[in-house]
Amino acid sequence: MNHAAKYLEKIRSELGDSWLPQVYLERVLKLRTRSYDFPPMPENTTPQIHYTLLGIELKVGRRRMLCPDLATARYLSVFARIGCRAVAIPYDITKISMIADELDSSCHRMLLISDRLTADRNAAFRARIRRQIIGKVRDEIAKAGAGLRVPEFRQSTKQRTEPQKGTKRNAKP
């Protein structure tokens, strides 16, 4: 195990259950989701959320992506920041805001831990560790997958075979 790999493992172990790919696996992919494919985006750009007359947009570089609400824009900005190509979005919009908070917190903690652990090293080494940890997160999320393009709708309906209490069954002649 090389020197950089030790740092990556230490960052991963310090995050524990709040490791971003683990939060994604346990909190997002266990829900009913739809997939979202990012358009080609430039690297090393910071996503920005803009309020426009048409709604909320997530801007990455020169690309603008229209979002239905602020929670979805915040959620997608976490994945845009680390350079994911496709992710799953919870279909239930009431869950997105809380998950976006967890993912954003995990991402910031990961970078803070990286900075703290590499504070005594030179800038090039710190930047390399940062790139590698973000790459590792991006690869694990890609491996987990982005779910189905369209959420699955179960259309089976239960029909009673027995009459309800207090009703008579019609006898066939």
C-alpha cells in the first residue's frame, strides 16, 4: 500500500457511516428513484445555484440545468462537484432535501479531513490526495449505479375475493 493510499483509507475510516458513497447506497438507492444523466461538464468547476424567472438552475461551467426545486438543485450540486456522470434521484421529493443535507455534509467533511491530515505536506501532495479521494468517491457511486431511467410503478391492485362483512353474496342462478 503506497503512502497516498494510507491517507485515503484513513479519510474513509474517519468518515465511517457518513462516507458519501455509503450514504448514497443506503439512503438513496434503497428508495424508488429515477436516474439523472449530467450533460458533459468541464472539470474543476464549482456548481452554482441560480434563481431565474423560469425557476431554479444549477450552473456548472457554462452548462445550465433546470431543476424543479431548490432541494433537487442542492442534491445534484453535490454530485456535479465530484464529477459524476449519472446519479439516482429519489422520486419522493420530500426526501431529497434531507438527503442533500447529508450528502453535502459528507462531502465537506471528507475534504476537511483530507486537509487536516495533509496539513504538514506540500500543496502538490494535498491536491493529489484531494483528487484521489474525489475520484474514489466518483468511482464508487458509478459502480453503485444510477438506477432506472423511469421509476417503477407497481400497478397491481388487490381485489377482494371475499365479500365485506355485512354484505350478502349474490348467488348465481
